[in-house]
Amino acid sequence: MGFFEKLKQGLEKTKDSFNNIFSGFRKVDESLLEELEEALIMSDVGMDTALDIISKLRERIKKEKIEDEEQVKQALREEIEKILEVEGKELNLKTKPSVILVVGVNGVR
């Protein structure tokens, strides 16, 4: 089994967690946002980051009057993508020593 296959398996638990939240979708309310926040924290996003994402999502829901499940998912994706955007994507290995940080998913070997 290759690296990316192991990574994909490691992310299945997180995916299932979000799918469970939306499988019982009722309406966009504070309860839904709390469940999403909890899922982000349990997915090792980190407390501060999860709170920031949900805060921005809450603002978008009010501003854009989001009521549809797919719109909530899309807004959540976009808020997460904004955080993951990196300015300079090229590696600068001209300095000695150079440090490369590799981040993985818990439980993936």
C-alpha cells in the first residue's frame, strides 16, 4: 500500500465524521455549527483554527443567508481553503541547514 493510499485511509475517519453531521441535516442553526466545530477539533485542526473557521462560517451564513446543506459545505470548504493558502510555495533550500517540516495524519505510517 502506497503513501497516498495510507493518507487517504487516515482521512476517512474525518470524512465520515463530517458526512454524519450532514446526513442528519435539519437546518442551519447554532447546533449544526457546534457539531462542525467539534468535528474540526476532533480532526486535529486545533482549537483556535476551528473557532476561527466556524466564526467566519457563521458570519457568511448570516451575510449570505445560507440555508442549504450544499451551500454550507461549500462555504466551509472555502473557509478552510483560505487558511491553507500559502504565499510563497517554492522551497528555499539555499540556506544551510535547511529544515523541511512534513505533516501527516495521526495513525498513518
